[in-house]
Amino acid sequence: MNPLFPGKLSNIAPPLLLFTLLLVSDRATKLWALASFSETLGGGPILSLGLRFNRGISFSFFTGYPSVGAAMAITAITLLALFCAKAKATRRTPGVIFLWAGAICNLLDRLLYGYVVDWFRVLLYMNLADLWLIAGALLVLRSLGAESR
């Protein structure tokens, strides 16, 4: 039993705490970037800080159609919910929590601003939610690979 979270709370509290930490850190860094940077990115071609408003989806596809980005984000969240409903053992794993956090954070941007706030570049324009999505996908793939052995 977890001494910090006794009883039934011990099952839900750690994933909820992780999700909250990921969500708050993404929101806080985006608010900081909006207050601190201009829309143009300064720095080098590989690594830089600044704002970029992504009105499309990944890699700025469908930039002229912001509703496509929101629809795709809602579709991805729905598919993730279906995955979690089928794979009950994995629904609270760190990989799935990272996927939920990344998807919801970027959808929240689309609903609040009409675009996703990217504030740093490491070859591509990104934000913490994008890192959460990448980390989540890698963790889920790793766990699925381990289960198949």
C-alpha cells in the first residue's frame, strides 16, 4: 500500500498527479513564452527560443484550415480513450498519461487561441506538450513491445 495515498486513492493519485504536473508545466511555459517572446524566433537554425503560432497540425500541415487541426486533435483524443477502454491494464501507465497530457494541452491551445503555441525549436518548432506526445508514444511502444515478448 502507498503510504501517501491510502486505500482506493493509491490507484488513481499517482497518475493524476503526473497528469496535473505535465498539464501545469505546459500551460505555465506557454504563458511565459506568450509574455516574453515575439512571434519571430531568434537564434540558430537548429536551437532557438521564441513564438510560433501553429494554426495547422504537425509540421504546419493544413495551416489554412484551423478547424482541421481541432478536429484531428479531438479524433486523436477519442482514439486514445477507446484504446484505454480496451487496454485497461495500460490506461494509467506513464506513457498513456503523457499522451493524454500532450493531446489535451495542445487541444486546449486550439480552443483558447485558435492555434498551438510553440515556443522553442530543436530542428522543429515545439512546446512541452509536443515532448509529452513523443515521450508517451515511445513509452507506449516500448511497453507494447515488452508485452509481446
